[in-house]
Amino acid sequence: MPRSTDLDRALAIGELQGGVSQNQVAALFGVSPSTLSKLKAKFHIMGDVKDRPRSGRPKKTTPQEDHFISLSALRCRRLPSTDLQSRFAGRYVRRIFAQTIRNTLHAANLRSQWAARSPAMTALHRQARLRWQSQCREI
């Protein structure tokens, strides 16, 4: 049963043990009969219907901390991840990697921002600009 609660799974097993047909229970819970068949087999093997731990590394930050990181990045769009890292450490009194900050921002669909570089002006450029400015003032 896809992402159903332990209670729903237990109720489905109870219905099956009570003599209700597999198709009727499947229709009642809105799942396919093959899903109930797998659930029934799991119940006979394991003795319960609880979810087993899934693979994958647990998240280092909570949703509240992710929200803080996103808001901090939105407030100062050009702030590097290392500065966000120190702000995080000041707020939550623990350190996380700058890469964790970048991953959190990418998950929130926030991409890195930086200022556009303007070409360097030489002394000749400055003189030409001043001449142009004085000509515009005369007009």
C-alpha cells in the first residue's frame, strides 16, 4: 500500500483475516489487489505491518533550518555559501558544510548570484567621458 499509515495497513489485514475478499478490501482502501497480496505476505513473514527503515542518508538540517538558509540567501542574494554557513552557526550554534548550504539552496531552486563585472576604464576613457559630459551640459 503506497505510503499508507500503519493503522490503514493493520485495518486491511484485519479485514482480510475477517473473511472479506482481497478484491473488496482493495476497493475499500483504493489499492490494487496485488498490493494487498504483498502486504499479506509481509504480515505472515514479519508478524506486523510497520514500515521498515528505508535506505538513504538522513538529512542534516530540519525544515526550519532549511527555511532560515533560504531566507538568508534571499535577503542577501550575492552572499557566498561560506558567509551563510557562519550565519547558520551563529543562529543554531552548530556547523554544517558550505556544500550542505549549496545543496539546500539548489533544492529550494535558488541559484548562485554575482555582480556583473564592468570593463576597467583607462585614463583615456575617463577623459573622453568627461569631454562628452561637458558637451552634453552645453546643449
